[in-house]
Amino acid sequence: MRLAAGVDVGSTQTKAVIVGDNGGLRMLGRALVDTGANVQRAAENGFLAACQQAGVSPQDVGYVVGTGYGRYKITFGNSQMTEISCHARGAHHLFPSTRTVIDMGGQDSKAISVGAEGEVLDFVMNDKCAAGTGRFLANAAEVLGIGLDEIGPLSLAARHPVKITTVCTVFVESDILSYLAQGKKPEDVLAGVHLAIARRTISLARRVPIEQAIVMTGGVSRNVGMVRALEQVLGTKLEVGSDAHFAGAIGAALFAIEKMGESFESGIWRPADAAPAG
């Protein structure tokens, strides 16, 4: 069986996927670790954890493709691909009818127009501002004193969502505190935050053709409140699979399998702190 890996080093979390090809493609292992300050170490730990789950040795993995903002720090990788290409390919693998991808991560958000084979037709990206990203949601959670994993479910309980007038991380704190001072319920405030982000994100996405099926990827896809808010603004359902968080790593692994067929180069596992060969 040919083995390949995709490692997606994000600003907040690192995802790794091991796939095997033996006449049919199978996902054998996956791992999710916090990126932290040491990007190289996070990539290694994620890759090793995915190999362990797959029950394979790192030395047996023939090709590794890195993606994400830290892709050039993956010292054991054979090549790198942009997260745009990898999320498009990964989303198409999870949902073959994919035509639009909305990817919301810790530090940026993207909208990608996808072709019938999973290729990128067009994209827009918000990487200069925290609006529409996981960091924005984390700041809102901190102001409210609520865990980040709690804000999505809590927002679904809202009956009278407030209107958030800004999507600027710097000023949203004053909006939230103002509403709390007025006696607004935390769930109504959170619903307003999610809707404000959704409107901002869909405004960005409309710069590319938004066509069905629309797939959500990235870490924020695990926030049920954000999914609901996006669906409300769009007026249609999003496809969000259980592996949506791993879409970038899955896409990278699929590219790795292809590249193995184009090259005789074998993957050589060497930790970042090991001495260079030769």
C-alpha cells in the first residue's frame, strides 16, 4: 500500500492526515494538536500522532505535502501547497458536489469557487483583519467569560439577538459590555456576534460566485452557532461534515498521493532538531 500524508499547520491548530492507496484511497489516521509557539514541533507531533493512529511508521510514508500558514516550517515535508488549493480539494473529496467553500480559521477566512474536479476557479481572502475569524469569536468569549466551545451552542438559545454595530475586534468589546449593562442575555449577545460575523463573511464570499453545494471548512466549522448564522444569512443549508476541520490536511494528502505517482522521491522522516543528512 502506498502511504502519503498531509500536514496543515494553522495559526491555532495543526492537522495531520495519513492516507493509503491500495487500489482504493483510505484515510488511515488523523491527528489534531495545538500549534503553539514552535511550529516545527507542532508539525512533527501532528504527523507522528497521525502515524501512530494509522499504525504505520513515519519512515513508511512515501510523500508528505505541507499546507497552512506554517507549511514552510515542515522540515520533513517533500513539498508545499497553498491552503486555498488544499481546502478546495479536501472539500471536494468530502462532498463531490462542492462548488463553494467557506473556510474560517483562527486568523483568516476565505471563500473559494471550486470546479467539478475540485480545482480552484477563484477565491477571496480576509487575512488582514480578525473579523470573521476564530480570533474574533475567542475575544467575544473572553469578554463574556464563557469557554470558546460553549459560545456556539449557547447562541442557539437566543430569542432576541442584538445588533452588533461593528465587526472590529478592537471595538466589539465595548458593544458587548454595553449590551450586558442594558441587561441583555449572553445568548442574545452571542447570537448578534455570530450574525455580524456571518454577514461580513458572506459579503466577502459574494465576490466569487456562490453556488451550491456550499461547504464549510476550518476550525470555526465546529461552532454550531456559526454554521446556523451563516445558513440564516445565506438562506440555504451548508454542508459541514465531521471531517470539515481536516479538509486542508485531507487535500494535502490527496495531492501527496498524486505526487508519489509523478516522482520516485521517497519521504525521509527526520525530526526538526536532528542533524542534517550528510
